[in-house]
Amino acid sequence: MKTRATSLLGIEHPIIQAGMSWASSCAALPAAVSNAGGLGMLAAGPMRVADFSQALDQLRRMTTMPYAVNLPLYRPEAAAMLDILYAERVPVIFASQGGPAKHLDRFHAIGTKWIHVVSTVEHARKAVAAGVDGLVIVGAEAGGHPPANQVGTLVIVRKIAREFDIPIIAGGGAADGYGIAALLALGADAVQLGTRFLMTEEAAVHPNYKHAALRAEIDGTTLVGRKGLPVRMIHNDFARHMETVDAGPFDQQAYAAEFSKSTLKQAALEGNVDWGKVEVGQSAGLVDTILPAAEVMRTLVAELEHAWARLYAMHGGAEHRQAADIVS
């Protein structure tokens, strides 16, 4: 399948593994996804500069295929990490939580593609005006930090596709090939999956985290910290604690202190899934296996092909119905 995103990124399939702090802050997961024809992504977010440099070197040794690095620009270490990305001529950067304008000329000069992660139309307009090469559009179903306005993926992706002539990568709510097909039909050029790749053998998080995500149903996540910058996570003891805090008097400083009593690191590295922030999307309820990432890629591609054959069968009569039967 050829789309603007597959051509821009040099990948075979319009499938992108999201940059997930801790889970893909390693070489194994992004290498496996890239080697299977998708775009694997190293998550720089929680990493120290020396560890990041080492993981990037390892990733370059493990794959000859295109890969990406996700970098939150607000981090104090972002400038040093950008210097490393420049020196290493990293093919693709997925940046978030900061403005891209002052970085684009330097990276475009060496051929690096800059994809910017946004969750609102306003931020999309700013990124496009700055000259980014593509957008990741994140909807309310996504794990981690979904949009505060809680607009769903179906709506925000369609809105952005109607307004901007730029490669669009949709994120939130998809965990299989059928979800990928739906988002491509809306106007996306590729789909970013986090929760599905979190539940792989290569994801570098505690087994408790993976199994907590595996047990979650589609209604098993909630937005926590609604009076600040909310996160979508498993409904656990900490989530219930924050519900009590939300019901009380609002004081921004005290509220932030309560929210910081739990961290993603507690869940991802230490395995405390009762109190730690187990960040997953609603699509966790669509995943029931922990598999090698390459097998996940094969399944996603097969499901995507079947979804398209099914749609063609609805339109094209007996010939396409036969194709759908063969794919299934």
C-alpha cells in the first residue's frame, strides 16, 4: 500500500509504532517494527543523554530500515539530544510539546523529516505554518496525554484532513488492521499504534504493566487529572484517589502535588500497577495477546488487507467478494 506517508518515510506499510516512554525507550521494539516494514520509534522522553545515545547506536546496528525518534521538546535535555540526532543524521523525528520552527532549517538541510505531534486544530495550523513535513493527530481514545478537549480520533482526523494538504498520521483508538483501514478511509496516510505495541515481547516495561493492560476492557481506562494536564490510564487505586481529589476544593498547587504522587515510572519499571500511572488507550480492550512485534506487524497487515477486500466486495460484486474470501 502506497500513501503519502509511506513515500515520505520510506516504509512498506502505513503502520507506525508510537514513541512510548519506557516501552520503546530501547532499541529492540523499534528495530523489530522497522524490520517488519513499519516505522519503529525510539522514545527519548525519559532517557538520560548518555543512555539515549547508546540506544540510538544500538538501533542503527539492529536495522537498516527507516526508523524514527520521538522527542518532547520541553525536556531540559532536548537541545543535547537534538544535537545527537543532527550528528547521527536520524531519518525521522517525531517531536511534541514544543514549537518546531527554530529547528526545521537545520534538520531539513540534512534530509531529516520532521513530523509534529498535535491534538488540536490550532496546534496543527501552527505546525503546518512552520513547515513541518507531516502531522500526527492524536484523539481522545489515546493513552498517555490525549487532547484536553476530549475530541475523538474520528472527528479530529477528518477535520485536519479537510483543512490541510499534508501527510497525516492518525493516533488513538486503533489496535488492529480494521482500525487502521477506518482511519485511512477518513483521510489519514498512516496510523500510529501505541497500546498494541506496548503489549509485545520487546516492549521494555514491567510484565505487570503489560498484563494490567491486557486485562483492561474498552471501558477500563479513564482520564486522570482532569483539572490539569490529564492522562488516560488504567482505572486503578491512584485513579480512584484522583477522583476524590477532583471532587474537593480546587487549588492548583495542591492539585499538582496530588497528581505527582504517582508516576509512569512506578508502573513501567517498578511494576506497581495499583498506584503507578499505567498509561494505555481505550484500544487495550481490543488486545488479548502479548506477541513478538514482528508477528503483530504481520497480523496488522493481514487484517488491513482483509478490511480493504471487504470494502471492495461491498462495491465490486462477485470478483471482489471472492478476493475477500481468499484474504479471510
